[in-house]
Amino acid sequence: MSDSGTPQARLSREKALSAMAALCARSEQCEYDLRRKMQSRGVSQADADAVIEYLYENRFLDTDRYAGAYVRDKLRHSRWGRIKLRLMLGAKHIPSHAVKKALATIDETEYADILASLVETASRTYDPASSDGRAHIMRRLYARGFEPGLISSAISEWRSSHS
């Protein structure tokens, strides 16, 4: 049923293929998300399998390409660290080899700059010179998926440049 209370028509294989190909042409998608979309629109498992196969064969879908785009987007716009990126890609059933390959493309300088920027922003609310402040910043940045050792180093660098 749709939100209006009327039954939603099942999507045919042809319409599902057209809709999913159009979606993939607009932005990178992953198999997991497409299968969920088709399932919610009443596409049978057999039809969904055929659509997914077609999308892979015709390069509408590419797991490595999706993982790379996801990492670039979430690092630059959401400012997530490697830990969160790995977990979120895993939640989308992206194979570990594709996740490793995508994470390996992260520029270390850009990563360090993002982390330093996040420490700078957090230092406006919490004092990195106090143990409570450092703990707050550590938790905040760990929740974003940054590695504890890198967070500690970034906080230490901030403290030494602001003392």
C-alpha cells in the first residue's frame, strides 16, 4: 500500500529495469540499495536478480566504483573517518576487497587536515587543555570514525600550536 492507503501496483521487470538504470545513470548506487528499492516496489526476486545482472553487465552498477565514490563523498562532505566508512560500507554489503581498495585512495594529507579542522571546531566548545575537554573531543571524533591514535595526535598538535 502507498501512503495514501491505496494498493501500490507491482513494478514489472521492464519498468524496474528502466527505473533502476535511470537511477544508476544519475548517481552511483550499490546492489543492496537497489534490491531494497525494488523489493519495496513489489518486484519479484527473480525479476530483481535479472535487473541486477543487466545493470552489472552494462556497467550501470560497479561495486568498486560505488565504494570509491562513497568514500570520497562521505570523507569530504560528512567528514567521516576510516572506521565509520568501513562500517557503513559493510552495512551496504560491499565486499571487503572493494572497501579496502576505496579506503586506500584516501589522501593522508587531506585526512589529517579534516581531522585537524574537526579538532579546531571542537576546541571552541571543549578545552583540549583539560582532561575532560580532551575526553569530549576524543569521543566526538571517535564517533565520526577516526582512529584514536590519530585523534590524540591531532589534539596534541592543536595544543602545541595554541600554547
